[in-house]
Amino acid sequence: MTDAILVINAGSSSLKFAGYAANGGREPVLLAAGKAEAIRTAPRFVVKDKDGATVTEDHWRDGTELSHSDCLAHLLDWMATNAADVRIQAVGHRIAHGGADFRQAVRIEDDVMRRLEALIPLAPLHQPHNLAPVQALADRLGDVPQVACFDTSFHADKPEVAAMFALPREMTERGVRRYGFHGLSYEYISRELPRYAPEASKVVVAHLGSGASMCAIRDGRSVDSTMGFTAVDGLPMGTRTGALDPGVVLYCLQELGMDAAAIEDLLYRRSGLLGVSGISNDMRRLLDSDDPHAAQAVDLFVYHVARNVGALAVAMGGLDALVFTAGIGENAAPVRAAVAEWVAWLGLAFDADANAAGGPRISTDGSRVSAWVIPTDEERMIARHTARVLGLDGGAR
Ligand code: ADP
């Protein structure tokens, strides 16, 4: 029997999972990983082994709608048949928001669950989906411990000046502050980076996926990030606006007669790359398109990434390294090249050949600011936290 930590990363239309052997105090060992995607439209279930080779691929008919609970049932049934020697020892979940209360990963007891549900208004697009599998797994697995790992934790100690809005104090005291997200990704990258750039102390990491944000990391700690109170702030994203003059929201309410639901739809689902291009939220499609609106969407995205490199360098008093990660950051060489062109004056001498080859180093040897492509691994970070919280790591820190 192999005891395993099951990692669950549930989004609105997908459920990613991975299994790790806890490995008694050493680094968790990946056993298999996969995802159920397009779960509400045309579900597909894929499992890959530790080397990335596909071992199972199941499809459902177009129009099939699966819940998170259906997907988990499918996963557990798959395990019973294909991994009968694996026993789930613990489950680690990616949870978007820990609010002001949860500054570190925590075991999910009943009262914790209630407090996490109370944070749903702060992350309406993510938190309900993140929490849905917790109950479904409790129903199937009984007392197997479950751990919440937060996207906000890595940012919890950032300076107050980076955390406050210029709002009346009572609003700040209610918790209306800049939390920051993608923390599991940033934490993973900040642990990896010393292997590549051991001297780098002032680092900007650009996590550019469907959701996108950037973080200023000084000596391994987050000092600021582009996302704020919710995950709609900062960079333009696949379908989200990013930072927006709040006057636009008032205009929508007062002049256009939009209600809260319509505005939420506008901010989260109809804007960003999709809204500007009118074509797609998918960076690959935009880079392949000849449409000038697609080019404009890419330019706008690149511009905001570059502008935030400057802003985040100010937060650290300088810049030693710039790291690109997540779907766009890891794969879209033209986006990296365009960002590098904007920020060359900061001391980044870009290596176009290395960039086209995918890195990892994409700056020249003599560049004062180094630039890197480093794949992120949020699931591994969740496995590490889960092992630590439950003491499955033999007390290793
Ligand atoms: P998430 O996990 O937030 O759903 P990902 O990190 O997988 O998102 O990133 C998805 C984004 O990455 C999409 O915009 C997709 O187009 C982009 N992407 C993935 N592969 C490539 C590629 N080869 N070239 C350009 N963009 C890519």
C-alpha cells in the first residue's frame, strides 16, 4: 500500500488533481496527475503518470453537465480500478481566499469550513468552486483529513502601505484591503529561483495564465502584488478587466442602468483579452490571428505587464530578476519578448534565441537584470503544505 496526498485544485469549469506519496519528511513524490475539464459543457477526464504520459482519457457527449462531486466520484472510481494499492491519507485543496483570519494553510474542521464559506463574497468566481469538493470528499472519504492551502497566504505579511486602500479606516478594519492571489505559485517559484539565480534578491514574478498577476518578492517574501481585494484587480486577463477606474463601475450603474450581476459579468467574464479582441480569451488564438483587434488585445496585455514591472521594482527599490510563469508566461515567447522590449531600460539585456527556445534563462550572461522562464507547480506546493500541516513530513521544515 502507498499512502498518498490527494491534491485538488477546483475551478469553475475544471478540476485538476494530483497524487503524491508523502515520503516521510522528504519532498513529496508525484504519483500521477490529471484534470477534468469543460465539466459543464463537454467533459473530458485525463490522467497522466509521473512522467507526463497519458494513461487514461475519457470523454462525455457535448452538452453533458457534470458537477464537481460527479468528477470526484469519477476520480475515486478510477483510483479504485487503476490505483488500488494507493490509500488516500490526506487531501490538500487550493482555496483562493483566506481573508484576514487564515494566514497559513489549515486543517479544515467544521468551524473552518463555515469561516471559509463566509469569504465567498470576496472571491465569488473561485471560492465556491474551491470549497465544493471539500464536502463531496468528506461524504466519500469520511475522516480523511483535508487541508486548505490559500492563494492569499504568501502575501499575508506584506507591508501595510502595500495592503491598504485609501479608504476610511473603518472600511480597512472590515477587511477591505489588498490581499493578493496566486500565492502558491509565487511561493513555489521563490523556492525554485535560487537554483537558477542564487544572488537574486529583488525579484518580479509574472504569473500569466487565464488569471494573471505579478508579485514583487524581496528575499523570498512578497512585498506587493498586482491583485488586490479580489482577483479582478491588476493586469488585464483572459476575460477579466484588471485594474479599472472605479468611476467606470458608477457609470455602468448610474448611466447604463446595469445591475450588480451585469457588472460582475462585465468585469469577470466579458472583458480582458476576450473583450478587447472580440475573438477569444486564449492567448494562442490571438497570437495566431491577423485581426488588428487581436493584436491590440495582446499589446494592451503586454503594456500592463511591463508597466507593473516598473511599479513592483519601486516596491523593492530595484530589480535583480524577472521570472515568467504559467500558461502564457511559460509558452508565449512573443509576449515575453514584447515585455522585455518595454523594460530593457531597467537593465534587461534580452536573449531572443534563448527566449525562442523557451529558456530557462532568457537574458544574456552580462545582463544586469536576469530574466527567466520557470514552470510553476501549485499542486506540489499544496502537497508540501498539506504534509506540513498534518505532520506527514516528519517535522521537516
Ligand atoms: P489557468 O491555469 O489559469 O487556467 P494557464 O496557466 O493554463 O491558465 O494559462 C492559460 C493561458 O495560457 C491561455 O491564455 C493560453 O492561451 C495560454 N497558452 C498556453 N499555451 C500557450 C502557447 N503555446 N502559446 C501562447 N499561449 C499559450
